[in-house]
Amino acid sequence: MVQIRSTTVAARKACNPIREKQRGFTLIELMIAVTLVAAISTGMLMAMRTGLLTLEKVEGRLQDNRRVVSVQQMLVRQLSSVMPSVGDCGGKRGSLFSGTDQRVQMVTSYSLANGARGYPQFIDLEVLPDPQGGLRLVENEHFYFSPSSTSPFCAPQGFTPQSFEVARGLALCRISYREYIPDSADGGKWLAAWNRTDLPGALKIEMRPLRADPAHLTLQTVSIPIRVNRLVMGQYDDVQQ
């Protein structure tokens, strides 16, 4: 009886050799495979997330550095394009270039909105407290088309919705003016205020950040020479009175 059964099993194996080789996965093997796929997917997602966060940080740092460079270029272009102009402030007509170590007013041919192609602008640079700590440099600009157009804007305007924030988070922001002395070896000394009728020889804005970050560019002190030597209140033969 045993011999007959063994012969029958052997005959079945001989008749179905392929079925014996096609063996499926067990549940444990399937769970191990799923776990490995999940672990590999999680690792890939973490690597992609880390790469995206790094890219976002680098992009943000690049944007901040570009803003610093553009702000310094804007200051240089705007302050070097000063125009000898007169205005009506306080009921008295006089030179529109005046300032202290915390505020300066002038007329320039460079506009924030239109660049060098814009109309002359009466600008007011003012150092104000920063709500987030430190100081900030704010600029207000208005069209200049006649001396009387400046009378509404002679007083300090502070920060308004139309103001442009040049810099913020500063530990130091100070404005100084250099005397214009023709044929002088040292070119004159730096002054903390300017109330003369003519233009200074140069303008300097000292800036130092409140918190230094080696990974970011910081606003540096800018010294801008003023090439205009025309007298603001002087009388010239080519000017129609």
C-alpha cells in the first residue's frame, strides 16, 4: 500500500515538473519587501526635502544680497545726480539742499520709479527707529516742477504708505557732508549738518547692521562725490530773470 502511494506521488511529480518550481512568496517575504520599499521611498523624500530647503535658503540669501547691491547702487546714482535747485520752505526761497546727520533733502534727476529717465524728484532721506529694533533709512520722493511744488513737503514726513524703505535693522546710520573748497589739498572737512546755500563736495552715509551675518552681504558706508559746481543762488548771464 505504501509502495503504491509513493509510486503515485512520484508519477505526479514527473507529470508536473513546472508546477513544482513555480513557488509563490510567503507573507513574511512580502512584508519585508514592502518595508524595504517604504524605507527607500522615505529616504528619497527626506533627501528631496533637504535639497528643496537648501535651495530655498540659497535663493532667499541670493535675493537679500541682490537687494543690498541694488540699494547701494540706487543710493550712489540718486545722490550723485543732485541738481542745484531752489524751493519755498518756511515762506522763504532758498537752496533745496540741506540736511543734518539724520535727514537730508535735495532735488535729483534719478527717480526710484523711472530711473534716470524720470522727472526731477524732491527726495527726503530720513533715519527713523525700526519697529523691529535698531534704525531704518526711509526715503520719500515727490515730483519737482517748480520752487512752489516743494512747500508741502518741507517738514519731516516720517514713514508713509508711499515711503521706500532703503535699509532696516541698522545699528548706525549717519549722514555727513564734505566742504567744497576749490584747489584745496585735503578737499575740506566732513560736517554733521549742511545749511549753506551751495552744494557740498561730497555726501557720505555711514551704515552698520545691528546683527552681522557672515552669510549675507551687509550695507556698507557709501561716499558719493558731487560733481556739480554751479552756484545754487548765483546769478548767471544765461538765466532769464
